[in-house]
Amino acid sequence: MRLRHLAGLATATVITLGIGLPLPAAVAASAEADPVFASMGIGSTDGPLEYGVGFDATSPSPIVKKTLDFGDGTVLDVTDQHSATHAYTSEGNYTVTFTATDKDGHTGHYSQVIPASYRPTTYTPVPPSRLLDTRQAGHHALGADQTVTFKVPSVPTATTPIRPTAVVLNVTAVDNNGASFLTAYPAGSPRPATSNVNFGPKQVVPNLVTVPVSADGSVTVYNKAGSADVVVDEFGVYAYRGDYFTAQAPTRLLDTRTSHRVGPDGEVAIQVAGVNGVPADATAAVLNVTTTGSDAPSYLTAYPSGTDRPGTSNLNFTAGQTVANQAIVPIGKDGKVRVYNHSGSTQVIADLFGYYGHGAGAQFTATTPKRLVDTRTGKGTPVGPGATLAVPTGVPTGSTGAVLNVTATAPTTPGYLTVFADKATRPATSNLNFLAGQTVPNHVTTPLGANGAFDVYNFNGSTQVIADLFGYFTK
């Protein structure tokens, strides 16, 4: 990282650190004219909302004290240092001030504004693994307004480990005793006014979750009411090394209702790479997997063909339930993914929404979770039968897609929602299915219209719709 010169001061020191990229030239900076000459430069590191600071000070008299104020209440004594790093817990503009004091009591100051925000990243799929199960020894169910925090490991490589800035998880609520919701967010950050998993009494409800991690790679899960056990499985990470995303118009890859049911301990293979516009070297697929017509409680596990089946699950269901959940699944060397059914028999539907691969594609930028729409507010007008709700996202111009959590609540009849790019032709697929009176969430990766908006179509009856934004894609 090259640190900026102090304009107009020929004696300014340039410090070079190998810790990141320079901030845009528009970043504000100021230095005081004083016997103590202070200089400073700032650049981002490979950590989420983390920045490296290089600094120096000169004076006719020896420098005896140096401090760094990061503008968020953190002040460090850096007398014996020339560089430091700091991670913010929230996006925003922060004024960093470096102060140096010499032996004669003179001080010099240098200030610079950091627009702390998440940067574009790429995706690395990992073998599915269980990070948390509060049913296990040493843990306990989450009570009302309680949280649990867990660590997301770096991804080992042949060179240096990949440090995650965001993680893709499957979060499941089990053994709950009342209606509630779970919210996942970076550890140490303010809890957002959004939700990831909504559930009723005694329901087992999974949902895919994309969430930024803290600087040390930790995530916190919050439970609103009652008590519930929480199971968390990891499927991939976003970082500054990895694969690029290509969104596609939703395409149905599998519907066993036109062939045969998947029986107990049964599996079905799905060809993903090399067909439907997915290149042969694609590394992971974004699927919406639905179970319907099951005759026993069970779960489905999606995993790359040619590998051992992991001890994780993607969606859980009871007999007769129709349940959908998005899954980002690594693709096997034969271009396929497999879906396993544990008990009984069920029909399985799989829709493709995009893929990850090398070379061209889009990068993902995480955001502080943000509620985009809640039709229960204001006049509380639900989305009626056959109606479409257009939702602007406010993401940067040119964004190609968005990562959302979409929830249907208080539906009057059984139905489904379909999410797609605004102004585009509605696809013959669905994102979440529900019965009358249910509250059902689902993680949604959707293309965006040229105006940065997406549409939500309701098939039948009327339902309230909630949509939260977790990030967006740009090329």
C-alpha cells in the first residue's frame, strides 16, 4: 500500500506497507502546521472492514509519544510503532487521527477519513461441515433474546490460507417451543433489524444464510423468543481470492414428479456443468431445492458427485410438507451434484439460478443487512393473487444480482412466491412454498433489472412479503 504525500510539504514521508490497497483520492485528509510534522496513510487489508495505517513524525526534538484515534472510540498508544491495523464493527465514515508529541510538549496531528465498507469478493466452496450444534455437550438451547457466537475457519490452500469476509451457512432451528426467528450477523456488530430463519412451535426450519464475519472470522446468531436449538453448517466463503458468479434465468434441472420418487437412503444425480449454459469447469451451482409429497419426516443433503456424503443437511421436512431451500453446492468432477433423502420417500425439484467459476463473472459485495420491504407496514397491503411487487434495492448502478432473504407471512391460501429481475419475463419456477397461515423464509439469489430492482410474484391467495438485502453482485 502506498501512502499519500502531504500536499505542499516537501519533507513529507512516504511509508509503504504490504497490507492492502490505497483509498480513493477523494478521501479527505488534513495536517497541522506545527514544529512536529506528522504524516499518515491508510489502506484496506484482506479482512472485513479492516484497515492498515502507516504513520511517522519528525521534530527538532525527540518524539516521545504517538497515538492513533480510529474515530469509533478506539485509541491506541503507538509510541513504539510505525504501523497498526484496526477493524470496524459497522460500515460508515470514520475520522482517523494520528497525534505525535515531542519532548518539548509540541504536538502534530494528521487526520484522514475512512469510508469503511465491504469490498468486492469472490467465492470459494468448501466441503460441507458442521460448525455448531447447540444440542451437543457443552452447548445449550438459545433462550429468548439470547445469542451464540462461533468461529468460521480460514480455508487452507497450498500457499496462504483464504481469510473469509463473508460466509455461506445453512442455519436450522430445531427443538423450539414457540414462534420466533433467528438473526445471523458479524460478531461484535450491532444486531440488524432483519431475520434469517422464521419458525413456529415444534417446527424444524432450515435456511441458507449469507452473512459477513467479524475481523476474527466470527458470527453471532440471535433468537428472539422462547427457546430453540441451532444447527449451523458451512458451505463456502467469500474472500479476495476465489470464483466469480454468473446469474442465470431460473431453469428447472430436476422434477422427480415426472419420473420416480426418491426413496429412503436414496439419491438422485443432477447434471449441472456442461448443460443449460453452465461451463464444464464451473465449480459450484446455486440451486433452489424443493421437497414435496413426502410420506415420512426426513431431510435432504445436496453434495458434489464423486465425494463422500457429508454429515450435514440442506432442508428438513415432515410428512406431507412442501419445503424449499436454496443451496450453493460444489459440482463434482463429472459435472454433477447429488441429492440424498434420509427417510421415507419424497419428490424432489431442483431449479438452477446461477453458477460460480473461473474467469469472467461477477464479484459479491456484502452489505450491512437491510430491510427493503415489509408489506405489513404502512397500510399493510398484502400481495394479492397473481400480483407482482416491484422492489428497488438501492445497490450501485450496474449491479447484476442481489442476495436476499425473502419471507412470506400470513398467507390466506397455499401458494408460492417467485423472485426474478424487474421487467423480465417471469420464469416457471418458485423460490418459496407455503400453506395458509405459515411464515416461510428462503435465501434468494436473483438477477436484477437494469434499474436495480427485482419482482416478487404471488401465485395464489394473498400474503404479506418481507425482503432483506445481504449483498449484491457487480462485474
